[in-house]
Amino acid sequence: MRSGFLLAVLLLPSLLTGCFGEDLKNASSLVEGESYPEPWDRTDLTYDDTDVFSRVSVNGTYPIGAVESVYVPVPSITLADGGAGAAGGAEVHLGLWLPVIEGCDYSSAENLSDDCLVPVIAEIGPYYNDGDVDALTPANRLGRMLIENYVPHGYGVAQVSVFGTGESNHCMDLMGTDEQRGIDAAVTWLGTQSWSNGKVGIIGKSYDGSTPWQAATFGNPYLATIVPMSGLIGVHELMWRNGSMEARGMIMHNGVYGSFGVDGDTEDSHNLCEGYIQGYANGPAAYLSGGMVNYAGNSYWTERSFLDRVVQNYNGSVYIIQGMQDWNVDPHMAFPAHQIVEDAGIEVKTLAGQWAHDYPDRLDGHSGLSSGRGEEAYPYTLRWDWADEMLYWFDWYLRGEGRAPTLGVEMQDNQGGWRFEETYPPMDVDNLELIGGDLSPSGSTVSATSSVTLSYGPFEEETRIVGMPTFHIDATPGLTGGHLFIEMTDGTGMHLGHAVMDLRFHAGGRDGQEVLTPFVSVNALMEFLPMDVILQPGDGILLTVSQTGEDYIPSPMASGGVTIDWTQSTLTLPIVDRPCDALFQVAMIEYGGETTRQC
């Protein structure tokens, strides 16, 4: 096959020897035996930043073959599943690009030599035939990046449509059991072809970042690595937090993605499946209850919850990529998921930057962020080394070549600084505990028309708040329930983080009680979404407690005000000390100067 990336990188003149501190133009190549450097050693490397996505430093040598259109049968879909199971012949469709390797005839029935066997990188989602993109067309969102970067390095790339979308038949099942079985069938097909080395990786963002988690629930022996970017560990987990529903939660299933499957063509009848129909009822039901709504055999939400099954069944590796300012897929999809996966013995790395619902290398998206939502971290958010990073990850887990990646978390703070943590939150955090009564509360009643502010500070020195701060609040609903939203800002009013809770879920998580007893106090174990923020010396924090905020809808039980006993409430801020020399500088970005960060 091709020469390994380690050998190819020896020819790259921009790579440095020693400490990587020399001028690039005068830098020598790596000596034989050195591997692609760690992220903190890439500061002085150069990358191609002329396209909308990053490119590998060393182009591969194999031509890209013509795209193939493939229909993969899914025999596990039967008459009992309705849709294409009843009509006969459930299939998922994919577009496939393979490298052209001299002497390798992929159409031959004869066994191919080891030099002809290639691993496959797949992107799986509902968006093929969305606008001018189909499964046979490289898409700017990710497909072109994968095809142009990695097929020349000897990888196959597949663009796979989930059921009910693109050229795949059957039901648009919104991450349900049928969709999962279709994904698993595609993985098996890609891993068992005569030209395959038996290793499949899945990468994608958003919905396409959720399909890797779905695939990993099966323990499929051909699935070697997944790279979920802003991907869902579960549908309910995304749209409900501590019983509180996002505005889109009730209608997302059928109102949005349902339109992919019901679009006025002859295949619409295939969507008459149990999972599809259940979506219309389970969104409103979950809003009313706040919980998983499992009753009388209805398992709509548990079928769409992935992480528990991943840690039970999966035998590959995980590379999580998450925007810490992502509104669409909140960072609690990455933390504490990273720790849960790590504790299960699965090899895992996370790259978490202060971008929104985006890729690590997209200038247009990163440059448009607002204050408190990533603007302060730009342009240090841009990771032009990302294509190389993925190549070295895939080389190891899909080929067994190169060096073992250093596992852990590359985290970026809200001022742009990057650092590496062995896990996240770090093990050496110092928890600062503050009693609510010491935070100078402006009142004690939170309702639709009243809010309460609390403050702390100023801090005498630079303070780094990391992970998931908690605020355990002693709250008394006036009637049958209540809903609380907390925003944390700094002294300038810049957003730092937020927490939300339906008080029926005062213990946290997805298990609550149907109603609360009026005028009976509960201790609401509120937890902020993951954050990594810096407060400058002399700055403090402001907490605003209101009935709701962001895009959350007040609980249907929040019909009255909530009285809070601040003397029985505790704010915990996880704080860690990381001096400037603990941070690293990313490549292609100039540091220093009067208007940019100094370290």
C-alpha cells in the first residue's frame, strides 16, 4: 500500500527538529524515527489554510477512484417493523470512494493481496439529498475534506444515508432502533468487502456526530474508532436537562426530521412505522412529564439513549470533538461523557474549543462568534492542524501504523488558551464552596416576573473555573412545581455559563416526580453546563436566578413563584491553577501584541 504517514512526514520541510523554536524557512526535516508531533509541539508548523477546511501536510499518492453507488440490504428489518420491511427489501444507500492502487482490481472475485486492503472512514447521516448535496457528491460540510485528504492516503470514504433519507428506503426513525440497525448493517458491509482491511471508522458532526455513538452501541467487530463531533449521546439527553425542555424539544422529532421522510413522493408509505408514529406523541408527553416517559411498553426514549450501551458493548476508540459554545448540541454531550467512556476502559480523547456548532477548522463560523460565546477566544480557536490530527488518529486505529495517540483532553479556555489535561475536569481542582447567604442575594422569590441576583468577588488573582460548577438551592414551590434558570456572568456582564432545572427533577438527571407538594422545600441539585473560563484579578461573578432563559421553556408545572432559602444553598466553583507555561500555542496563529492574548 502507501508508505506510512511516519515515512511521508519525513519529507515535510516545515517540520522541525528539537524544540520547534526555529524559523520555519530554515527548519530541517524530522530525522527518521520521529513521529508527527504532539499538539503542543506544532506551534511553528505551517499548514494549508487556503480552503474552507484544513488539509494534510503531506498529500497522498493514490488517485481517487470514481464514486460507486451501493445499496446495502438490512435483513434485520422485517415485516414486524412495517415500512420497507412490509414492502420488502430494506436498504441503506451509500456513496463510496476508493483509492486507485496499482495492481488492485476491486471488482475481481479473487482474493486481493494485503497491499490492496484499505480501511474505511464513513460519514452517516440524513442530509444526503438535502439541497444540492447527495450521497454521491462530496460535500463541503465534511465529505470533500475526507475524500480529498484521506483517499489519496489509502483510505476508503463512504457517505451513508440513514433510513428514510437520501436513496435509503424504510422509515426516517430519528435515531431509533431501525436507524441503528441500518447503520450497523452499513458498518458490517464496509468491514467485510474483499477490498476492506476489516477496520471502519465513523466521523461526523451534529446528527452525523450522533450516528457514531449509535454504531458503537452494537459492539460491531468491524467498528474500530468513532469521532463524534457535537454528537448526541442520546436524544432526550440533548433536549431535556434536569426535566427542563428546550423550545425545539417537543417538535424536533417529526416536525423537523420527519419532513425528510415525508416529502410527497411514493416512498412516504414506508414511513408508517411504529417509531416514526410514536414521535408525534412522545415529544409533548416528555414536555409534560419532563422525563423519559416509559410506559406500557413504550420505549421511545430509551431506544434513543446510546451511552450506556456504548460502554457495555463497544471495543474501539473514541475521539470526541465539541464546541464549548455550541448551543445546538450543548457541551454536556462531551462532559461527563469523556469520563464515563474513560472509566469504562475505552481509549478516548477529546478536543474541546470555544467554537459553536462547527468544525475545528472553519474560519467563517469561528469568526462570527459573539462576546461571551467564543469571540474572546478567536482566532485561537482555529485548528489548521486538524486534518493531520485525524490522519494520525486513523493511521493508528484503522491501520495500526504510527504512534499511539496521547489520550486525554485538549481544552481551550474562553480567552483562547489551549492546554492538555489527562482527564476533565482535572483531578487537581480545588472546590471553592460559598454559602448562598454570603453572595448578597437581592431577594428570595423567583417567578415569571421576578428574578434574584447574587454576586461574589472580586478575586485577588487570576481564577480559572473549570468543569461543571454546582449550585444546590433550597427551594420551596408555592404550588405544584417550579422552574429555575441561572446565568453566570463576569463583572462586565459577559456570559460564562448557565444551569437550568424543572424542580420536579430536583435530584438531577432524568428521574423526577410527577408533582411537588405545595410549600414543601426541596434541595435542587443544580449543575452548570461545562465551562472553562478565566476571571482576571479584580473581577468577580454575578449570578442571575430567573424562571427561565436561553431557549428553555418553563415547566408546565411552574404556575407559581419559588421561594429560596439562601442560607441553606451552596455554590461550588471548581477552580484549577494553570499558569502561562501550562498553555500551548496552536499553529498558524500569531500570539502576543497589544490586542491579543499574551500567553
